[in-house]
Amino acid sequence: MKLAVVYNSRSGSALSRHELDAAFAEANITVATFIDITKSSPASLKRLASRYSTIAAYGGDGTICSVADAVAGTRTTLAPLPGGTLNHFTKDLGIPQDLSEAIRRLSSAKAKDIDIAEVNGKAFVNNSSIGFYPSSLRERSRLEKHLGKWPAAVFASIRSFVKFQIYELSLDNKTIRTPFVFIGNNVYDSSDGMARHHVNKGVLSVYAVRSTKRRTLFKLLALALVNRVDDADELQSFTTKELRVTTRRSRLRVATDGEHELMKPPLRYVSRAGALKVL
């Protein structure tokens, strides 16, 4: 078996290129090239996808999402590997969380078509959100170099909760005032710890907080911890294949798979059913 490997040299607990090379060699897999995603561009990843039939992605969800965006809609197969600080995608696919075991299984694994989602052309494999969470990501990015990743994440979450902005959004022409909207690639089961049991149903799951009160958000966070968020009347949820989000704001901060950026409304979310081939 021969493939290209895209890795993130800065991801949490990342192995070095030498260590990765040894892990693939032990599994009798030939790596044609290693690409450090921190030194690559979306265009270079797309060129890589045009040259190799299989690309392995080692890193967190952000790394895997970038490679997925490059290979979606092509004949190239993505081989996601567990790594980084968080890796929800590989867990949802049932991929072993031990890296050596995941690599050993590549040779016998079968390819299957799954869904990828987009917001204004920006791909995501897990979920996207507007409001509270993107604000905390922005704050975390600012604090990480001073405090470290996890202390910055905790402090940023607390600060975003205290600042608590309200967004007036129109979801498919239904207006709502909310601090938080979550859009998932396929259905996230709110009664099962937000687990995702399928990634090939061609739908988006939408969860919106229907309250402007800080205590409601605190209540929902508490219920989520005990898998009872469905008990809350303040949470609106539905599934759809497409979602249009409008607002009077000129820019919205949007999170996609742990990354964040400012986007110009309207936001158009779509499910690209079966567009991503994974190993």
C-alpha cells in the first residue's frame, strides 16, 4: 500500500515525522510523501489530492477537515488517523484510537462514501456554530500563547459566558433571538452525550437556544452534562438538507470543527451527501 500523509506538527501530543514514518513502515505501508499542514495551503492540498489515490490525515479535527475539503468530490480516499487534542471524527467512524492499530488496519480497511457539510463554501466534517462557542474560540486564540491551551480554553469559556452576546438570526425565514446555534453534519443525539451514530444520512441537525437569558444557557450546559438536554423547552431542534441564516449584522463569527472566522451573511449551510470517500 502506498499513500501520502498530511500531518500537523503543532497538534496536541503530535508524533514527529520520523516517528510517523516508523509507524507506517512497521505496518508495511509505503509513504510517498509527508506534508506538514502548518506549511501548506488549501491549493497545495488539492494538488496533492490530484496526485494520490489515498491521503492519510494525522492531527486533530481541524487537520482532518482541511484534508477532507481537498479530497471531497474527487476519487481520492481520505484515511483519517487519531491524533491532536480532540478527534471526534475518527471516534464517530469507529477508527481505533491507538495510532499504531489504526495504521495497521489501513491495508485491510474498505472505502465508503460519507457526507461532508459546508457553510458558504467552507467545509466541515463535524459541526459548525454561531454565538457563544465561536466567541470563546476567538478569546482562547488570544490567550493561548500566554496561558497554554487548556487554561486558555477554560478562561475563554468563562469570559464568553460573562459577556454573553445575543444574536437575532433568521433560520430559514424563522426569526430567533439566541446566544447559540449549533449545526451538525448529520444528527447529533442530544440524549446520548451528543454522539453521532450515522455520517451518511445526507442531513444537517440544527439546535438553537430559544432564550436571551444567561441562566437558560447555564441550565442547558448543565443538562447536557447529564444527557438530559432534550428535557429543556428552550432548545429548538430540527433536521434539514439546507439552512439559510440571515441577520442584520454585517459579519458573523462562525466556528467549523474547532476553527473560527468572520463570515459575511447570509450563511448558506448545505449537506453534500456521499461526497467524501473515507478508509
